[in-house]
Amino acid sequence: MQISDGVAVVADTYWHARKALDTVTIKWDEGPGARLSSTSIAAGLKTAAAKPGSVFHKAGDVDAAMRSAAQKVEIVYELPFLSHSPMEPMNYTADVKPDSVLLYGPCQFPQLAVGLTAATLGVKPEQVTIRTTFLGGGFGRRIDVDYVLQAVQISKAVGAPVKLVWSREDDVRHDFYRPISRTTMAAALDAQGMPTAISLHLTSPSVTARLFPAFVKDGVEPFVTEAAVVPYAIPNQRASVVIHDTGLRVGYWRSVSHALNVFSNESFIDELAAQAKKDPVEYRRVLLAKEPRFLNVLKIASEKSGWGTPAPAGRSRGVAVMEGYGSYLAMVSEVSTAGNEIKVHKVTVAADLGSMVNPNIVRQQVESSVIFGLSAALFGEITLKDGRIEQSNFHDYRVVRMNQSPVIDITLVANGEKAGGIGEPLTALITPCVANAVYAGTGKRLRSVPLRLA
């Protein structure tokens, strides 16, 4: 049967349905999307990045500082589309009856599922009952409810309860992808190599413009700008954004835009430290002199990792810090690059998230964030050719496996501060941390993700 956004096969078992679907000949109206490719999207993003954009943060006079600088630095950082790829592909159960609807399954936005189901079927919301299960992995993918509405349409058509299950290939190729981005960082430096001005100019699609357009005002939306403002004491600052629709649907992904902005900021500050011929930890300490929570986690992570002492043979260390969702985080990674293969051996984390209810759950979230983020850092990339996603399963959309997982040393700072979030932000920190470690060992800066030496 045909549904609003695809073709479904209904059978008594998943395997029968899957094998039957393999025999179906489908002629698609590919529409204008068939012209999309990674090359055309990158070109469009570069063109959009040349626009001045909307300023959402300003301090001092960046332009004046640039004119009087002893030295100026400008660097571009790029991140790709990413799939959520939860271990449990999209699935849902719906039972549509003449006077009621039962929705049953994993969903991160039950209100939206109920509202759109009612609108689709022309029933009242109070006629719809939803029962939400464990997610099987969400990471923001299950905020969108396309798969719920598919189950609803199929159940109505066949007049029976239907359990919809996507294949892994469906899941990878029909995701709402983590947005691509292109960020230009610029700084003015004094004679000692310390920044007197810094600017960030981000170009990226907006998820919120589609889901919650009321939050987008004057070309700025709050999720795109997360963590875009550096925590460092730099007198002149400017941050701006260009929201650019690439033509590929995008969705919230674990850490949302922290991943885009922290990679740019923490890679850039590391480059400035190297240019000034200063230790990356000490360089940050000077710029964080009035930020006690940052200084504390940076001290803990650097000391616990052995920073300042020689790394084991063949390895190098990198550092990165961030604040996300009210949590102050510092990380040191220890990597090797033999044969141009980036291997992360150890990750040292210091996390100050204020009050904690269950420290064991916090540790699990830290470990999970490191592994999830490391998969994106080393392997994650969604590409297009002739309007189609080229990746399909874990053979070409790789994730970190057990033998690639680093030792993770975690220190949780106990204090009575307001509780911060910890389920997402560290996902953003691992990528610049590893990139900085690779530079320390090879002298090569990796300014695009996934991180590759060859």
C-alpha cells in the first residue's frame, strides 16, 4: 500500500513483509530533490556563509580591535550531516478504530504524536490514547513523529492493529539529520599572542525553524546559537549566524548545536595557543582566570590525565572545555596516530554539574556521551548523490566498537550548585579534544569532521 511518504507492505510477520518488499517494483517521482548532492550542498553553504548574517552576541568593538591587532587569524571549520542511528530503528504500533485510537511505542514528543494523529484522522485529541515505552535510543530522532503517523495510516487502511518496523537501511536513509555547518572563526592577537577580539560566524540549517518557527526571531534561533559564545575573557566579541536551508531535512541530535559551536571554538582557541607557542592548558587558564568552576574542572582533568608529563610512547594529549546546560566540563584525550589511524586510548573527564541525584547515572551518561560523540568524531558522515543518501547500515555508517572504546576516567565535582544537564553536552566536547590531541602528536590541524589524517 502507498502512504503519504512512502510504500508499506503489510504481512503477518516482519520477515514476510521485508521479503515481499524486496519484490515490489516502485517508480518514484523524485522531484527537485534528485538534484541534491554533497557537492551542491557544500557550495550552497559556502555561498550562504558569505552573507553578514544576524548578530546574536556582541561585546566591545571587534572591527576596531582587528584593525589595531599585532596579528589576525581566520580559520574555517566544517561539520557534516549525521544520522542518529539508534540501536532500535524506527518502529511504532497503532490501533485505529472508528471511535478511538491507541498509540503504543517509543516517542520523545507524545503531545505532537497525539495532536498530529488527531489531525490526520479527523478525530478529537481526547479520542487518542498514547502509551510511551522505553525509546531503544532516541538522541532527538524520536522528537519527530513521521513513523507514528505511518503506523496510523496503515492501521486505518487495513482496519487492524499494525506494528510498523523500519529496516536499518530505512532508518539511515530517512532520518532527520544533524545539521551540516560551516563556521568562520577570526581573532585579533596582541604581541604576546593573546586574543583581544574573537568572532564566530556560523552557517547552518535550523531544526527549530521547521518544528517551532515562533522561536526564530530576526534570523536567530536559540538552539543554533548554543555554546557559540566563548567562556574566555576576551574584551571584544561578536557572534553571528546565517540560517541556510540545504534542502535536506534536519532534526535535533544529541547536544544539538553544542557539537557545531564547541568544535569550532575549542579547536580555534587551541590553534591560538599553538600560534602563541603556549601550553594549551595554561593558555586557557589565563583566559578563564575569573571563572572558578571552569578553572577547577580544568585543573582536575589536566592533573588526572598527567598533563605536563610525557605521554606514553606514540601517544599525545589534547584538551578542551565547555559549559553546556549549566554543567562545566573539561576533558583530556590521549591518542595515537600510527598508520594514519586515529586511536583514542584514554579520555579523562572532570564534570561539575552542580547537585546530583544519582552519581552512577551521571557516570553512565558521561561514558555514553563520550562513545556516542567519538563515533561522530572518527566516522560519522552522511553524504548525498543524485538526491539519495549514500550510507545504509553500520558497514558504511560506522560506530565505535568495543575494541575501539577508550578507557574513560571520570571525576564528578560534588557541590551544592544548581543542577545542570549531563545527558548531552559531553557529546560535543570529545571531537575538538581528539582533534587537538592529533595536532599535538602530528602537527596537523583537522578542521573538518570526521577527523581523518589520510
